[in-house]
Amino acid sequence: MKKDRIDSLDSLRGIASMIVVIFHTVVSYPAFYNANYHFKFESPFLELLITSPLHTFVAGGEAVLLFFILSGFVLTLPFTNKSNDISYFEYIKKRFCRIYIPYILIMLFSIMLMFLLANYNGIDSLSPAFNNRWQHQITVGSIISYLFMIGYDQTNVNGVVWSLDHEMRISLIFPFLVLLLLKSAWLRNFLYLTIVCLTLKFGLLGLSLFIKNAFLSAFIYSLSNTSYYTILFLIGALFAKNRKEICAIFISLKTTLKWGIGLLGFIFLNFKWIFYGLSAYKSNFVFFNMISILNDFMAVLGVILLMLVVLCSIKVDKFLNKKPLLWLGKISYSLYLVHTPVLMVTIYYFKEVFPLYFSILIAPILALPVAHLSFIYIELPAIRLGKIKGAVNKTSKNIKFAKAKS
């Protein structure tokens, strides 16, 4: 079997996870919160940081888009290998152990910390982004939501897990989508699937607005977003399918053009922020959603261009294969999961000893060793569990993928 793992993409995921950590740290400051969510700038520095490609350093939302595209890309790689016979049940077992087990254990850890330490009062000098965490006690509905990844009341405990709901759901159907994308009519199938996903997105969104029950409304709204983010998985899958041909074109370009593609990647990634005036029209529901989709897909284009540079540039690949970045890539999932509870504990209880700004800034540093321990004692055992071969009748339960026709 050919190696299906690309180490530089692991490093890219690690960098993106660290960007999410930095974003959730700085958004605790009211000045950054107002700049990021309301485009109200208290200083020229904040305006420059938010409305230029420098926003990449705090591009938490865009980093999550990258996660979805990367998932579609890396999950497709084994299916493009003609020698692979892939059992759907083995695939699902691996995805369940890889995603759900670390997720539910870290959620349990987060809940325990909240029960032990939360005062539910918030901190007046910090932003709503901070104070909407540990805001109220957990209900039975919340527990059911966490167990079954419903999408209800997540922000209160560990808000970042919203993306894992979509990862898990999309993983269940992804092999069947790949079957369509590996056919010769892949472009037509991609367009059909995109139309279906967008139709479900807006249909379910509309339905969620009319449902009065908060729990059910949250679930329908979450399914709406799952339909939408499925498109990003599909884009990642198409990139994986055609990566060799795309890289061949990129390698043939002049160096200046390659640099230009990298620069365009950063510009498109931050399209929403550079052209932030477009996002100011929130009064018109339809127009606002159209602009939101435009912003997302410009960011997606930026992600694809940056992934192209990573995959097809020897120098960039060499840089991303440095040991610290590879380590960051290995702990990226744990870092994503643990940084919110680390941030909450650090701010609430270090502020009694240190100045508040110091407590906030030290949280990303403390999250790294905690993530490393989570990787060693939670992630790795879960991954090993997923690799244990079960008694599967391969003749009846295998999904076989032929190499895509050109």
C-alpha cells in the first residue's frame, strides 16, 4: 500500500489549530471583539490587523474552513490508490475512534472543570466571546446534545466542538460521495452534489427558523450547516483526485508566478476582512447570506491556493517538515479540543495572582503541553483502537474504489 499521509499537510493543520487558539485568546479582549465582529476599530493597528492579509494570524473562522477541506483531501487519498480495498465498516470504526472518542473524553473533562470551577458570573472587563462560556449550568438536554453531537448549547462548555458534529456526520456519507467524484463524470456529479447541498442548507435553515423548540431548532440548524460544509469536503476530494495534474502545471510556472499564487492565496483567504464593507449589509437576510457564501468561497479559493503551494513547492514542504511544526501537526486535534478549557481555567484563576492580560496571553502557551498529554494518553490509544481489525466479511462489506478515469 502506498503512503497516503502527507506530513506537510499535518503541519499546515497544526498551524491552523494554533491560529484558532490565538483567535479565541485575543477575542476575549473587547477591543479585538468589536473590531472582529463589528468592524469598530479603536486603533490603526487593530484596523490593519483586521482588514489586511495580516488577519491570517487571527483567522479562526478561515482555519476551520481549511480543516474541512483538508479532511476531504486526506480522506480521499486512500480511495485514489487503486490497490486499496476499503471496508466501509473499518473506515467508520477508524473515524469514530479518531474523532468521537477524543471529543467525548475532552467534553467530559471540560464539564468536570466547569462544575468544579465556574461561577457563571463572567468577567465584566472581558468580551461577550469570553463571557458566553461557562455562562449557565448544564441541562439534561445539553448532555444529550454532547453525547449525540446534536449541536445544542455547545458554546457554554467548549464551543469549538461545533465543527466536529459536521466532521462526524459528513464522514458517515463521504465514501459514497467519493464514489461519485471518482467517476469520469466527476465535474457534473460535483455540480449536482453542490446544488443538493445548497438546497438542503437553505431548506433546513428556513425550517429551523420556524421551529419553536430550541433543542430541535438547534439540531435542524446544525444539519443545515452540515449540508453546507459537505461542499468543502467535496472540494478537498476533487483537489486530491486531480492533485498530480494540478501540481504539474504549478511546477511548470515561473518563480514569480508561484509567489503570486501564494500572495493571492493570502488575499483570497482574507477576502471578507479586506472587503469588510460588503459584510455590513445585515438588514437584508437574502443578501447577507449571499455575501456570507461569497466570503466563504473566496476564503476556500485562498485555502486551495495555499495548499497548492504547500503540496507543490519543495522549499515550502521542507520548511513544514521541520520537527516543531510536525509536532504541532500531531497534537493539532488535541490542541483544538483542549485550548478552550485551558483558556477558561487560566483566565479565571491566574488573574488572582497575575494581571488579567498576562493570564490571557499565557493560555496559548499552556495549551501546548496539555494538548501533548491529550495526544499521548487520549488520541493515540483511540487511534490504535480504531486500527484493531474486526471480524468483517470483506466479500460482502467492502466498498472498492477504482482509480479515477482521466
